[in-house]
Amino acid sequence: MMRNRTKPALIMILAFLLLAGCASGGQDQNTQASSSSGDNQSQETGAEVKTGGTLNVGYPTQPVTLDAHVSSNTAVKDISREIYEQLVTLDKDAQVIPLLAESYEISEDQLSYTFHLRQGVKFHNGKELQAEDVVASLNRWIKLSSHGKANFVGAEAKEIDPSTVILQLKTPFLLTLQLLADPIPAAAIYPKEVVDEADDKGIKSYIGTGPFKLEEWKQDQYIHLKKYEDYSARSEPSNGAGGKKEALVDDLYFRFVTDESTRLAGITSGEYDIALNISVDNEQQIAGNPELQTFLSPGGMIGYFYNSNDGLFKNVKLRQAVNAIQNADDILTSAFRDPQFYVKTSSLVLPEYPNWYSEAGKEAYSQANADKAKQLLQEAGYNGEEIKIFTTRDYVDQYNVAVVLQQELESIGIKVKLDVYDWPTLQEKLGTGTGWDIYPMSYAFRPTFYQYSFWGGGAGLLKSEKLNELLQGIRTSESVEAARPLIDELQQFVWTEVPFSQIGHTKQVTALSKNISGFQNILGPIFWNTTNNK
């Protein structure tokens, strides 16, 4: 017996991004756009939509590739999702809906996922989408992507007929559809011949079915995408990253500008129509300019992580002592200035996602309890040893967290050294697993805590059989409802064993020209259905 799963209301889990932790990496579907008066929504209205023209995006970094299968880099995701599409995607509520698939079904044993493909969809080279393209692409994604290697061992995609594909799993996996809908590393569908000529390092031709096609990549300067005139859109209204998608501008340029002040100057002068990754300190310049709009979206979870496998913080009492002195209000205000730029919560998942939101263990969050912290220090046997906090100025929020944390620890008698490195050096030093005790870090927004990348081996993360059992139990649950007790138990584990101390969730700032409408953020910026009215 087959159960039809084409209705998105039946899917209540979100996409899963295994990203390298960084403050600039994550964004989300919950968005807010405002002018300096705070009341102008950057959303489509009933008015006639202007088409044509050019959209210039001031983008902070160049992608390492445009092969969506092999990279978890944010820049790869943000640009490649305009070019490629997947079998399924996420609607505005982050529920799974069909995209290249017309419909899909799941077998009762949850081992077989059958996808019926849309007809008449064309790749940018004019070839019509067939099952052979999907099979080749999915099997390569299973082999090479972080999602595939971690969660789809032994799985295989097979062609049933030219318009039907079955994905056969070895074991049931609760988040199968969510990973297929995840934009990073995306299960992008390429032409079979592109897969056949590729090697494990990457594809050699960037051909998809998306609303934009690659026109030119000028290294260290820009990537130019052009409207694909033969794009086959879905008939449903636009809905998050799905429904009707349309390239409303003829040309889309991602202009690589690593310096934020240059991006800010460019959006102010009109050189750029959109500027990504604006710091909260500079947001006031955007909000105070009547020619610009501020666009906010969840940026990710921020906390500080302990070296639970080497050195002093192998002692859980010491981790609990540091956690007990934490004052989330002080840290968040120092790092993000204003409550509009952060969410104070003990939950690893935001309240907007009740299936995975949990308040278990919240009594251990933001205690600001110096007496308790000092008592725990005594129980831990702390004897004045120096604690090393590693951080970077490359991400100001992480550095500000480190400074406040240093002050909090010194206030209860802990000797602290702050070691500051550039971002690549910090990553290298953390990766050695020794020589450091704590590091602040932000991780791209995750709507289910199962999907944070640090569970897969974040630097210094506590090694625990109990933790592994909880994660595996969630993974193999029959439904989110069945997993609910484990979700609460894992959240409680975090606040009891303290592999890290969460501070809260951040929001990310994007600057838009007042001429921009229709811009969205669905686990990152999307530029189809975006109009430039200048």
C-alpha cells in the first residue's frame, strides 16, 4: 500500500544544512523588510509587476564551485539555487512540496520514495528532463554530498520509466524528504551527460532547470546569470522556494565585495540593488536612508563551545560553572545592540517551529548566578589554571561574545586568556583539538536541532553514547510526534551535560534599494520573483 505525501500539511519537518559554523552563513524563511519608517513590506502586491532590467547584488564572497552536490559553502548555495532545481523544495512555512516532481509517494515501510516527474521541463541546454537525469544526479549526490554520506548509505535511485524514479533506502530515515529539499548541499538535478563527465571534484558544465542560467563567471569579480527564456514554471502561486518561479529581471549579477564598508557604500550610491551581510552596527545607516530598506532574517544559533575532550573542560562541573555565570542579556546586547537583531531563548529551535521547539532544561539558561558558579568551581577542583578562549575579529559578534565571556569568568575568579586569530587560522587551531578551552561560534539557522552540523563532530564536542543514542532515536522515529519525547530529552541533555552553552539566536541584515520588491529569504536569499523597479 502506498501513502500519497504530496500535501505539504503532512510534512512538519524542515530542511537540514550541514554548514561550517559562521555568523554570515545562515538565513531563514521568516523575513521582515522595512524602510526607515519600518512599515514597508518587500513583498509582491496586486499591482502590475515590472519585468526586465538588471539586479546587482553586492555579495561578500566568491563560491569555490557551482557544483551543488559537493559543497556546503553558503555562497555555492545562494548562487547555484538560481540555476538548479530539486525534486522537492520548501514552502513559506518550510514544509516539503514538489518542485521537479509532480507528486511523490512513500511506502508503508518508509523505505521506498517514488517520484513522478513533471513533463515538459527543459534544461538550459534544451534537453527535456527525464528519469535518467534524476537517477544519475541523486546517486552522485548520495555518494558525494555530506547529507548522502551521513544519512543515505546503501540507498539507490532507480528508473521505473522515463517519468518515474524510486529512491530505495536501506533503513527508514525520518528526514529523507527534508534532505532532498535542503538547499545545501542540494540534491540538484543535472543532465545525465553532465554527471557522466564529472569527477569527484566537481561538474564541468553548470546546466540546470532553474529560472536563471549561467552566462559568465569572471573570477574574483562577478558571476552573471541570465533569464532562461524556456523556463518551465509550476502553475501554483509562488510559495516560499516553490510554486511559480519567474526570473523577473533579465540579468542577475553577484558582484564579489568582501569588504562590508564597500558593500555599504555601493548600496548607498546605487551601484548595488541588494547588499548582503550588513552588520547590526551599520544597520542604522540603512534604516536612516529613505532610499533603502532593511531586511531581517534569522541568522542562526550562537553560543560558546567547550573542549570536552581535552583539558580542564572534560570536567562537567567546570562546564556547568561557566554556564551558571552566563548572562544572556548582557552578551546579546553587547554583540547585537538591539533586541530586534536577536532572539533570547533556551531552545535550540525557534518558537515558530513547535514540532522541534523545546523548553526542557530552560532553568539552566542565562542563570547569571555567581554564587552557584563559584560553588561549582570548588566542586570541579578548579585551582587557578588559565582558561584559553579562542576567537576571531573576522566575525564581530563572536569576538564580542568572547570579550563579555572573559569578563564574566574573571568576575568569579577564573584566570582567562583571550587568543584572537583570523578566521582560517582559528579553524585550523580548533581542528587540532588541543591548546584551547572555549570558543564562541554561530551556526547557520536550523529549524530542527538534529540538523546542526556540530553534531557530526564539532571541534571539542562532547563524545557521549547517550547523545548518539538520542540522535539516532530521532533519526529513526516513525514521525515527528513519535520523536517528540526524544527531542525534549536531547534538549535537556544539552543543559545538563553542557557540551556547549547556547546564548540565543541571531538575525541577519540585508540592505535593499527601495526599488526592490518581491525579495524573499527561504534558508538563504532567493532572487527569482524579485523585481527591480528603477
